[in-house]
Amino acid sequence: MPFDLVVKNATLPDGRTGQDIAVAGERIAAVEPGIAAEAGRVIDAAGRLVSPPFVDSHFHMDATLSLGIPRLNQSGTLLEGIALWGELKPLLTQEAVVERALRYCDLAVSQGLLAVRSHVDICDDRLLAVEALLHVKAAVKPYLDLQLVAFPQDGYYRSPSAARNLDRALDMGVDVVGGIPHFERTMADGAASVRALCEIAERRGLMVDLHCDESDDPLSRHVETLAAEAQRLGLGGRTVGSHLTSMHSMDNYYVSKLLPLLLEAGVAAIANPLINITLQGRHDTYPRRRGLTRIPEMRALGIPVALGQDCAMDPWYGLGGADMLDVAHMAVHAVPMTSREAIRWSFGAVTAIPAAIMGLEGYGLEPGCNADFVLLQAADPIEAIRLRATRLAVVRRGRVIAETPPRLARLGLEGRPTGVDPAGYAPRVAAN
Ligand SMILES: [Zn+2]
């Protein structure tokens, strides 16, 4: 048997159609039309989209699925969310964090989400969540890549033991340096925290991913400091500014200076449209700001931008379900970015772009890549976003690890078709 698995007649995210994907062991052996060789298992994609797995480059797995414990966020603000998480933290047990994270990963796998960068709060001196998520990272490794960020939720300087705990967490094996400069006591403390955290990343040879300027404050300037520090320390290509929502409210002249600094320093951005469309603008009356960062402008300049989920059913966000197509769908609407080209780009912003930002090895649909991919009930990436398409099959290292039946409705209408396949409504529009 030359191949273990062959997927026939797939459409790929880059627009190629009629492609067969042959898998030998854990790797993709060939991607070309008309592969005739025998295979242990054959899946007929029937012209539908096969994509590399979804990637969530910004998440909080220590808080996920804790919605309502010990109470709900009444104001819907970031600050009440942080306060509520502070009430929950002393109540956490390692078993409960592990259990919720594993349950979340089950859901993620079913949605074809096979790589997650999760921030983990290090402000609890017990480092209970760190231990729990390191355990989860090892447990889910066969089916999901979990990258952890040491995140001082209560402030690197504002929380008395955060600096020591952050070092401890990195010593324990947490992968990435995190921070939250806009939550420090002063703008100066925030800038100092960016500097200190970037120096830690440089010293340890790690990536750095800071929650940055997640506010409606047009004068929040931490991403500027992040760019300057990335430049000074040579952290280009391994530095991320997450959220960057204040950029929505900044003066246009200032942004015209800021964005080239990010590009020059090699800083990538991660926007989190589901949560930030709900958290931002809460102090506005009308007109009410959307509070998303400037995605099209960063894209136009060549700054890597990914879309993250951030939260699912936790103190900050009561909805969410490991569905990265939902994230892309929100971005398309809320930014807005409705050209065919921009919608197609949004699909990349929840797949290939975050994979590159996270430095995932063997990611993609080329021969030699890991045999990790998702068959969707959709004709192409735009359709996948339009439909939040069903993940018909999820393959990890050549093995089908999740399957969902296609979404098909039966109709009982006189003189009309007997059923509806929502994916059958794909429009026939010219490219772009
Ligand atoms: Zn976050």
C-alpha cells in the first residue's frame, strides 16, 4: 500500500481545484491531480475545500469554560472581566483547570483547530494554572499544538510577585513572554514593563507576545515602545502586539508614523474581533467606537496580522466555541473588509498567518508538510467564512481524528426540492 490516506478532488485555499492529497505515515507525500495509487483510506472531497488546520494565536485556556463562576460580568468591560477573574483565581483547582482545558481541546479538534497559543496567568503564586496547562500541553500533543505565554494578568509591576512568577513559569517550560502594559499603574510603568519583558525574551531567546493598548485610550503608546524595543534588541520576527485596540482611536497622523515603525521592527499584530467588538467602546454614548485595530492599514503595509479568538465562555466573553471561522466572519463585518480579496485574506488570518507567527513547523499543504488538514463543507475559503462551514473531517498526522456529518436540511415543500445543502449556494463570481 503506497499511501495510507488519499483525499480525492480537493479545492485548496490558494484556488487550485481537482487536487488529490496523498499521505504516507504522518506526512503529505504528494499534492497533484489524479493520484491513482492504492491507499489505506480514500476520502472523496467532491470538489470541496481542504485547508491546513485552523490556528488560534491568541487564547486564554486557563479561563475558558468558566463562564458564571463565581458570577457573570455585568458591565461587559475588560476591567470587570479582570476583576472577576481575580475572584475566580483563588477558587481554581488544578484538576478543574485541566478538565476544562481538555474539554475545550476536544471542541477545538472537532472544529479543525489544531494549534493554539494560550496565555496563562502567572500572578497566582501557586502557579497552579501554569502547572495545569503544561500538563495539558503534553497530554494534547498528539492532536493539538499548545504554545503557552507567561502572562502577568494583574500587571508585571502592579502585581507584587509577577516578576518572580514570570521567571518561574519560563523556567518551568512556558514558551513565550507575555505582558499587559496598559494595565500597569502608569504609562511610564507600562513602558518600563515592555522594556523589561523584551529584555527577558532577548536573554532567553524566546518570542514575546504582549497584550498591548487594549483600550479606547487614543494616547496609549505601548505598541510604539514594543516596536522600539523589538528594534533595539533585534526581536524582529518573534514579537507580537496583541489587541492594539487603542489604534482605532488614535490620531491618523500618529498612526501614519506608528505603522512603519512596526514594519521596520518586524512586529506582528494579533486582533481579536469577537471580544474586542464587545469590550471596546463601552464608555461611549453615540456614535460608539468599534475598537478594532487598523487591520487593512497594517496589511497594506506588509505587517503580519492574524485573528485570534481570545476567549470562549469565560469572565470576558460569554460566547465563542473554538470556531475560527466565526472569528474571521466577525472581522469581515466589524472592520469591515468585504472585498472578495479581503475575505479570502481573513481565511489566511486564521490559518497560515498565525501558523507563521507561532513558528509552527511542517504546517501547510505541500509535500513534506505534516499530514494535518481539514475538509470543509464549502467550495472555497470565502464560502467557508460565509457558512461557518461544517468540518466534515479533521486529519492529524495522517489520521482522521474528528468527523462531522454534513449539514443538510430536508424540505417538505410542495413542488420544491426535497433538501437543501447550504454549501450548494456558492455563488459563481469571477475571481476577486
Ligand atoms: Zn488576551
